[in-house]
Amino acid sequence: MSEKLPLVSVVAVCYNHSKFVVECLDSIKNQTYQNIELIIMDDCSSDNSVEVINEWIKVNKVDCRFIAHEENQGLCKTLNEAINYCNGVYIQMVACDDIYSFNKTEVLVKEIIDTDEKVGVVFSDALVFGGNTPYNGKSFIKEYAKHTEIIGKDLYSELCLKNFIPAMATLIKKEVYDKVGHYDEELIYEDYDFWLRVSKQFNFKYVDVFTAEYRLHENNLHKRKKTNANYVNDYKMLRKHIGNKMINKRLESLMIHLALNKSNKSFINEYTNKINKTGFTYENNLIYTLMKNHFPIIFIKMILRLNRF
């Protein structure tokens, strides 16, 4: 590849991925696109990931930046730090339990160069693999968005339904971060909120190929059972988009879960105030009334069971 090709910054983020990190880093090193800047971030792993990464760098003599946190910063803050080190025209992100196809960067750079300036993100599909699950060997997009139309360039409305973009199979113009901002450090995970914000200002281009592999294992965020922290995270993200019909509907459902935990009172109050200001109707009027009037949690649970919400 010619050195004149635009520089691509690849950010590889590790957290307790010692079993998988070498495979991930090898997939980056073996890219057919040669003008790559590699930035590796370890967010205070409790396994031996740091030692494995240092050994990989030493053995492969790779010119890269490696930052190992001494305290856990969280995914969004770690990515924001990495972005500040990126010098590339384009940026790619990958968790160190996932894998790039050998020509991933080359394919997506060619696509983004050949498209119009309104496109801020190019993405492809990814293969799901690992673990004894029915998803193994299947398309990421088809499994996470079975009823979504992704051919159109304006994806905001589709993304309001569900996040279906495989983050490991994307290429992002650096100027997108300059205009939209970085990842929201209040959130547990980075991509969904970011895609929603980006899709309001930029177009997306979909390439119908597989350029990455998404690994399923016991520690995946997608695999974990939802906790109250996850519901709070979803609320903090979706509240930015109140007014969109589908977002409103999803928030209504989400509020039912939040109402079952007393610690969420401030979010319930904030939400009911937002409803009053925006004027949209809460479809589950019974649950709305219970939340607004702070009925005992045990009573709300009983109503939920009786009505099978």
C-alpha cells in the first residue's frame, strides 16, 4: 500500500481479555492496509492482559502506543482518552476480544473515499462466533436488527428502534468527533448513544460484506443479564431524544423497570417533568399514575404481574 494513503488510527481496548488479545492484535497487524497507527488501551485489567500485550509488542516489534491504566476508568472515558492520541484521518475501534478480517481497513477506506462528504461513518456486517449459542456463525446485523432496513443513508429513525451497528466493523471520519463530540462518560457503553448523535448530523454508508468477527463469551456486555444500572444507563441515553415517537415508546417501557427500584426516584421525577413539558401521552396510564404518585414498590410489582406488562 502506498504511504500516501490516508492514515487510519486503530484503537484496541482491553479489559480482562488476556485469552483473546493476541488474536485481536494479530488481526490488526496483518491488515492489507499498511498506513495504520495502533493505539492499545488497557483499562486496569485484573488478569495478565498487560503482560500479554507487552510481550506481543516486544515479539512483533510493533510501533504503537500502549497505555495501561492503574485505575479502571470505564469504557467511554478510556475511548475518549484514546481519541486524543489519534492522528489519523479515520478512526476504528475494536475490543480486544473481537477480530478484524485481513482486509477490513482496506475495504472500508476505499468505500469512504469513494462516497460523498455527508457520509461520516462506513460500516459492514460482522460474523458472530464463540460460545455454544444459536447465534454462532450468524450475521451480527441480522441477529440484532431482524426487521431493520439499513440500506438508506439516513439511519436515525432506524437506530431509534434498536442499535444494530457492529462497532468493530466501522470506520469513522475523525471530523465526526470534532462536530458531534466524544463518547458520553456518564454511560456504561459507548456506541449506541454515539450512533444516535452522529446519525442526526451525518449519513452512514453500509457495505454488504463481513469485515470483522464479534466474539460471544461470558463477559460480553450483550450477554449479561440487565441490572438496574443498565436500565439507568438506557434512560440517560434515551432521554436525549425525547420527542421521537419510537424513543418515547421505549422510554415508557423503560420507566416500568425503573419504577421497581426506589433509588431511581430522581429519574422518575425528571421523566414525568419532561413528559409534562413535551406533552406526549404516556400509553401505560396506570403505571404512569403509580410512578407519579410514588406508590409503594410492592404495589407496583403486584399491578405489573396482574396486567402482565
